[in-house]
Amino acid sequence: GRRPDRVFLTDGQRSIRVGRSARDNDLVTQSAKPHDLCLHARGVTGAHVVVPLGKREVCPSQLLADAAMLAAHFSESARELRVEVQYCRRRQVRKVRKGPPGVVTGRQERVLLVEMIQPRIRWMLEQEER
């Protein structure tokens, strides 16, 4: 059947999972492990992005930047030059009670201002697992 996510591989063959729709965003986030990193473009509708990490692993800066660019690319902010992307560990993400599909809130979120580098985004889109 149809997968709820798209998977992109980065330079080090690390995967980044991107939800396809609001309902799929819920599935992608719910299936993430507590220590995985969850990202979303701040204040707009868009894809939930999950970076699988080890229990005590710190996300490498390039992997974080790539995941943030994908979160921005698959959001309403895609045409902006700079986009704010919020991120936190999966264990800090909660579904908004009685909220529509795909709406979550996070504790201890951090915000990253992402510069949209089009050649890098195009390269990542070409790395999608089929």
C-alpha cells in the first residue's frame, strides 16, 4: 500500500522522513521513537519531518539543516527565502486534544531560521527513496 511518508537520504545515507498529508503527519510523528527529532515550519501548514536518531545522539548540524530545509520546502512557506522551523525530540511532542489531523504542540522547542538553498533542496529531492 501507500506509505504515509516520503524518505530522503542525505550525504551520510541518513534518512529524513516527511509526512505526505495532515493524517500522514500524525502517523509519521506517532511512529517516531521518543529520541527522534521532529521538525515543522513554524506557524504555517506543512509536513511533519522526523530525523531518526540514537538514544543519546546529537543531531549533526548538516542533517539538522537538511531536515529543516525539507520541513520548510513542504510547507506554505516554501517560496520564502528564510523560514523559521521549530524542532524538538519526539517525546516532547503532543497531539492537540480534539484538534484536527496533523496539529501538534511541542515542549522545549527550539527555532531555527533556515535559509532556503535551492541547489541543496533540489539535490535532496533527487535522493528520495523509491
